[in-house]
Amino acid sequence: MTAELVRGQNHPLSQSRLEIRISAGTPVAAAAALSDENGRIHGTEWVAHPGAPVQPGLEVSRQAAADHRLAVDLDAVTEAVHRVSVLLALPAANGGAGPARFGAVAAPFVAVTGLDGTEVASYTITGLDLESAVVALELYRRQGAWKVRAVGQGYAGGLAELFADQGLSEAAQLAAGIDEAVARGLARSVQAPPPRTSEGDRSRQAAAPAVGPDQGAAPQGAPGPVPPAYGGQPAGGQGQGGPQPAYGGATGPHASAGGGPVNYSHPRRQTSAPPPPPAAPPAQPGQPTRPVAGDATGWSMEERLYNQVWGMFEDLARTAAAYRSAVDFAESRMDKELEQALSDPRSRIGGQGDAAREAARARYTQLVDQARASLDRDVAQLVAESEVVEPALPPAFARWDNPCWHAYRVPMEIPMALRLGDLRLPEAESIRIPMLLRLPLERGLWIDSGRTDSLDGSFTDSHDMRRLAMDTAVAHAARLLAVYPAGEFTVHVVDPAGSGAQALAPLTQTGVLAGPPAQGAAGVTEVLARLTQRVDLVQMALRGGAPDALPPGFDTSQQLLIVNDFPHGFDDRAVNQLRYLVDEGPSVGVHLMMVADREESAGYGPLLDPLWRALLRLTPVPDDHLADPWVGHAWTYEPPAVPHGSEVLRTVLTQVAEARRTWNR
């Protein structure tokens, strides 16, 4: 099981040969520094960097990229080395064209894995602002064994300040050498093709940029420090404007165009400061400020609402963490006082001992009551804010029961994000935070159809779970179709046994699918072959620098493949094709949505594990599986629910189908 670390936390390492996988929202230079037991670097030969990528036991990337894999062999590291520090730096801080500080990009995500890809520990580096270089994590010796520690120490002065802090006398010279090596690497790299700006491609110029939590956790999702584990992290940093790849866009930490730098930000990012948020109306004396929808910074109402939602997420996470910390402190204090009372023989009997124990319990109750009062006050303010924010959300951010869907029109621009459900914590059952996922998708989805116990105590059997999982998948697919402009999103379905026909009815009957759901082994083979060929063609075009040299009539829209009832009807070849689509598809606009039972799929063993880890796991019933690496909460995820008996789904999909027919005329 992966250990999702927070700053300062450590975890033992059971393997000596490892990979350090880095995902960032912008190209970064990666390096690794060897140091002694005091954390001092003895010379430039103790640093592996793009100009000198190989050192004993280490190999790093030769150029800046948004996705890195560093090789580490701890057995090959010399005895004098006690620490291996993983370093990240922004090329822009030293004359590049990208962002100059980590606070302006998505929070970097670092994972320690085995050679088979199994994650040992992961860390999302949050809280960075002006820093342009950071010590992400360190591997260190302790009592004859190796451990990993999440560090997250940033330096506004870049690599020169970082190396100087670690005792390297040639810090400035080494930093300059790394800058030069990175510049040479960027000059050799193949750049992503420029965006098409004609009227026919207006949909690719998304409305407005913003910071986002999903550039990364953790979550990976799952939740990780989220993301919560949905692939991203809460309260992520801002992106930097720039061109997007013409076909599919840069969609995730694995996206790249021919190895060149990829811009992960929302298009048309403004470089100046956004206007201030609207002022809240004055509050009555002694009363809290009345909340206002869009009360956050941003260039558009959509961006302000997006930032406000994730501000609410941060506020709830902080206040719940403070409450839990206060309760833990009260319990430990009471235990200590009771232990002291019992350790004194004079207070074990008689009224003195009883009085001491009663006083300890009274102090515990007082502390908990104070913490609960603070929590209730903060939650009440968040509930009031939610009551004004929820009705103001656009369709992409809104629940299916929001009245905005009754005035739905197919959009002309891609929104910043879409809603995948709600998040809540047990300490604050009255507040639901929208779970917003940035677009384009960075990773696929796994809808778990396995049998489980729901949170309300009712047992959901296997048949019900499969139907609920498909209903949830259809709701997600309908939301994606609804928020993209006409002709910019295509959905395929693989349903080998035809078991999902009833749940798929809204998609099939309205005609929004690219074709009828593929059935049988032959149907599975045909669809997977067609999509893998599409990925190959686009990748070859991008790597060859000829993104427009694709076959006539080639569909450049984003592609989503819904796979129902996996693994029935799938052989090893099909599973490998799915893994290929998961790994390579998002970079060229091909995404996967699996509807499967994890336990039933376990028969594939290690073959399936990378597929499971690469997808964002969601459930059709409320489940507290989304981990938040920021403060360590396990958030309860609630899937989007279409109101019982409502025709909103069919109405929206009918408009999507009509707009597509008009677009294709």
C-alpha cells in the first residue's frame, strides 16, 4: 500500500533499486544531491544533474520536462553518503520562458516506486510560493536501513541558494552549469505545435484560467494528499499561459508532445493580477460577513467560483484538522493526568483520587466543547456560503438538480472544470463541497462495481452495484458531453455481454454515441485496435513536427471509451491495449472510463495493477476512500445523482445530439 506522506513524515524502504517519479504542471529540471550525515555536499561530483546525469547509484533526466523518472540504486551509493536529496528547479528562474516561481504552477507530485512500478511512498509538495527550487524529498540511512522523508523545502534564490544552504562552496558555479545544460536540452527538444486560432477551433480556447487542485492528488488520486486522491491536489497552484497542443491538448502529468515542454495551464492565462473579488455587503454589528457568490480572485465569474469552491474545501479541511488536533490533545492530556493520579499511592484510594480523576475529565470536556464550538461556528459560515454559491454555479460545476440545467444550451467554449460529485467529512455532515476536476482530463476513471457496504448500513448486492456503477458512468459521460462544444467530445462504449444496455439507454437512444456499444470479443478487439491506432497516429504526427499531416477526416475531438463489465470478454492482449490507452491516451485526448469490480479483476494479477493505479477510483455509493495529502483527511466521496424520475439527462443529451448534427452539416 502506498504511503501518502506529508511534510516531515518518513517511511521505511524495503528495496534498494528504486525509481523517483516526478509529475509537475510545467517543465522542471530534476537533480539529486548526495550528502553526508550532516547534510553537507562535499563537491560538485556529489550532484547528479542534467549536465552530469550519472553518479554512483543515481541517474537523472538530461533535460527539463513535466514528467521525470530518476533511477536510484542505494546499494551502489558509497558508504560516505548518508542522504540522497531529490531536487527540482524551474528553468524560468534562470532565463527561461516559463513560470518563475512554484507558487504559479501546479503543486509537484513525487512518488518513490519499485522497478515494477509499485508505489512505495508519494508526496505532493504544497505550500510553495516564491520558491524557484525545492528539495522534494530525501532518502537517508537510519540504523543500517534506508528511509524516505518528505521535505518540501523551497528556496526563492533558486539552485544557487539551495546548494549554498547545503554547504557547497561552488554553489553558484554549479547552478549556472545546470542552467546551461537545461538550456541546451530545451533547445534540442521538439516543441508542442501551436494552437489553431481560426474560428473553426474556437472551442479549444477555453474561457479562463485558474488555480486548481486536480493538477496532480492526489490523489492521485486517489486521493493522495489530493488530490484528495482524485488525481490532483486541493488548493493547487496557478498555471502559466501558453500554447496548447492542437490535438487533444496537454492533459496530465504523462502528457508530452515529442518530448518537448508541455504547457499544463488553462489557455489564455493572464499574466497580470486579476481584478479584486466583489465586495461583500456590510454585516450587522456582531454578525459575520454575509457570503457572496464569486467572492474570490479570478478573471471571470467561472474562475472566481472555481477558486471559491476550493477555498471552501481548504477552510473545511483546516477547521476539521484543528478540531481533530484539539480532541487528540485533550485526550492525551487527560490520559497523562489520570496516569499521574494513579501513580501516586496516596491518591489511589479515598476522595483525593476521585477528585483528581474528575478534574481531569472536566478539563477534557471543556477543551473538547471549546473545539466543537469553534468547529460549529466555522461550519455554519461554510454552510451559509454554500447556500449562495451552489445556486450560482454554471452547469459544468452544478448538481443535476440545479435549475441551471433547465436553461442548458450547448456551450461554445470548454469550461475550466466539471463536477464529479461531492466531498464531505464526518465532523461536518451539513456541508458538501463540490468535487471539481480540471479539463481536459488528466487521467481516466475507474467506477468500482464491486459489492460493498454503504455508509448508511444498508448492504448493496453485486447486481445492484453493477447497475449503480453503470448509472454513475453514464452520468459522468453525459456531464462530459454536455460541457464540451458540439463535435469536441466523442464517446465510445464497449459492453461485451450487453449487460449495460438498460443503463446506457440515455446515451444510445439520444444518439450521442459514436456508434452502437461494441459487444462480444470481436467488438472489443475492433474498438481497442481503432483507438490505439489513433493514439499512435497522433503521437507520430506530433513527434514528427507535422500535427496537420493526419488522414483526411481524422476526428480531432477528445475521445472517451467506457468499458463495462471488465474483465469479461478481455484477454491479455486487450488488457495490454487498455494499459496503453491509459498511459499514452491522455496526452493525445483519449481517455478511459472503466466500470469493473476490483476483486474480480484481480485475476490478472500484476498485469492489472498499473491500470488500477493509473485511474481515478470512484464509487457509485458514498465511500470515504479519497485521501487528502494536504492535512491527511479521508474525504467521503458522493457520486453525482440524477433526481429520481427526472428527464434532465435525456433533455440535455438530446440537445447535445441535435447540436452535433447541426455542426456536422
